[in-house]
Amino acid sequence: MGDATAGLTATGRVDALATPLAHEPVPEAQRIAGSPTTGLVSLGTFGDVEVGVWEMTPGTSTDVEDDELFVVIAGRATIAFPATGDVLAVGPGDVVRLTAGDATVWTVTETLRKVWLA
């Protein structure tokens, strides 16, 4: 996954929608459908919590989650949890909590961008 650092301005502001992200293809072992790419930028820390922006282009991939809270700021996706059968449909304005160790399947239909805290 592309990783960069784009710290907050001196006034504590960043344009999360316009922040450029360097994308890389989702690793083949995680790719289920399409040719999704992901990009990531770390904005820094707030206490012991890391804050950043992450984006995935359309396609389907698997992941194993870390403890994370995120807010979707653009795009649409579903996040399936095979262990429980739960499926979340997410879009702009949604706040989601993920738990470390959960296996997920992300199906992005519109490039998804989120601000995350972990």
C-alpha cells in the first residue's frame, strides 16, 4: 500500500478530499475482483492515535483489520465480515469501527476515501 506523510498545517487543517495519495495495486493474494489500487497518507498522531487518509479504487479485496475508527468522506463500498455474515454498506458521512483480527471483504463500487484513526 502506498504510504506517505502529509502532516497537518500549523493551524491543524488538511483538505482530506484533495490530499494526493500515491496508489499501488492491491496485492494479488488479497485481490478477488477487478484491479483495485489503494493509497494512504499518514497525517500524524493525536496522543497515541495515528490519523490518516486512505483510498481504494473499485474492485474487491480481502483484509485482516486493525483496531480502527473511520469516517467515509467520498465513495461507496460494502464491507463483509465472513465470520458473522454481516455486511455494511458505507458511503459519505458513515462512521465505522473495525476490530483487530476481523477478516473482511471490501467491495468498492465508487472510489472510497476515508479518514481513519488507529
